[in-house]
Amino acid sequence: MTTPEVYDTIGAGYRELRRADPRLAGSIARALGDARTVVNVGAGAGSYEPDEIRVVAVEPSGTMVRQRPPGSAPAVRASAVALPFADLSFDASLAILTVHHWPDRARGLAELARVAARRAVVVTWDPAHAGFWLVDDYFPEIAEIDRGIFPSLDEIRVAWGEIAVEPLPVPHDCTDGFLGAYWRRPEAYLDARVRGAISTFARLPGVESGLSRLRRDLESSAWERRHGGLRARAELDLGYRIVIAERSRGEGARGAP
């Protein structure tokens, strides 16, 4: 798991390189539905926090909190596994590409359920999804790492009960620079600043071999021959998912939403 101390190092460029993409923001807003109060857990620099509703952010890393723009939602320095809020404190709880960093996923998911009066929403990656050229061709060790840290959909079902799962395709010009954001812009992965805003690269024991292969394939047009068809795609399903659990009327505070 990625600790707050790690994010104090790798998170320095998040405000610039991990800017909310409006298309992804629209999908997340639709998942939140009619919620008027939201707790955003693992909030980072504040991407995807709706302006029109009351948001409280939870973020353990001081580096990330300091990058939150002026006027953004108030941030509480706390852990996802011990949220400092009463049961059912918010209409909805939200966690965006963060569950895989938590020291105890089950406890964190239970906490999201506990504080949400209407629904819990998680944006994650489905470990059952296969196929991304960056991983398959250049950094296969990412697959092993990510499949060990991302929760499976069944794991979320165990924590929350019935869930709805929606695909979150990645636009070709995505402004939020997570791992899959540059699927149609392979040259971007050669940029150390881009990689520095992607936590996955911080976990790799070494990147030079994969980067050398990618650089060589771009220069020789080998990448273009294998994957050039992607240049015509406007978006791509890389396994990112929005998971939503609704709380039924009459459910207790500690039940699944």
C-alpha cells in the first residue's frame, strides 16, 4: 500500500498533471445523483469535488492537502480506515482511485458505507480486466502489482452487498494523468514529470528497461505498427469502473449502503 509519506514525495506535481477531466467528472457527478453533502476520501488535491454541493475532504498527506486550490472544500487530515465522522453524516461517500492505497481495504470500504446515508461511490480499476499495451509490452510487472492491491468487484460486494458497476472509458486527451490517461499519447510516458504523478511508477523496482524499449519502438515505428489503430479511437475501456451502492430505506447505520 502507498503510505502518506510516499505521497509527500510523489504527489508534488498532482495539481498540475492530475487535473480533473470534465468527462470523467460528469460521470462521477451522475453517480453521486441527488446527494447534497459528500465526503471525498483520499481526496488528494481536490479533483472531482463538485462545486455546487457541500464537500468535506479526507486526505492523510500534507503535500496533497497543500496543493488544494484556494476556496476548495475543507480538508481533514485523517485515514480512510478511521473516518472521524458519525454514522450517516453525509448523503454520499466518494473515493476516486484511492482504495488500492489504503492499509486495510475492507475497513476503509466499511467506513465509506458507515458514513453514507444514501450511497457510496468508488472509482477503481477492475483487476479482472486484461489488456493495456503499456503494461503488456513494456511494464508487465505492473499487472502483478496492481492485481495485488486493487479490490476485486467481488471484494466490494462482500463489503457493500448489491452494487452497480459502470465502465469509465478514458478519453484520448484525458487531462487527469493517471496510469491509463496517455493510452493514445505514448510519448508522454517517457516524461519523468508525467511518471512522477502516477503512483504505479513509484512502486516499480526499475523503469529504465521498459522505457528504453518504448523509446526504441517509438523511434522505429514499431509501436505504431502494433498499436497505431488506437490513434483513431476517441476513448478506450481500460478497466476503470465506477462502483455504486445505494442504501435502502430502513437500513441500519452499519449496514451496507
